[in-house]
Amino acid sequence: MYTPSAQRGRGWASNAVAEISRRTQAKDARVCLFTDQANPTSNKIYAALGYQPVADMANLVITR
């Protein structure tokens, strides 16, 4: 979830993620979020919503 600098700190992204998660889980679907481990703000928000770290992943691009 990206929030423009001028709009941050108002809880809009947190509320959006919470509502989307609630609606998705209400349909008995599993929810998986990908986040930047270096971003403490998003990680704190996701943890508060009940998400837990499961695996570390990397995106590698191989070029000649």
C-alpha cells in the first residue's frame, strides 16, 4: 500500500488493508502480504492486523 507523503499518518492505508483483509477472510480465503522488511511502518501495521512473517523472498534478475 502506498500513501503519498502529504496524506500519511491519517490511518487511511491501515484502514484499507484491514477492511480488505476482513472481507477476504470472510470469504474463507487466505491472505498473503508482501512487504519490505526495511519498512518498519508497514510491518508494524501488518503485525497489528494479525499478520505474521512466514518467509523471506528475493526477486533476482539475471542479465547477460
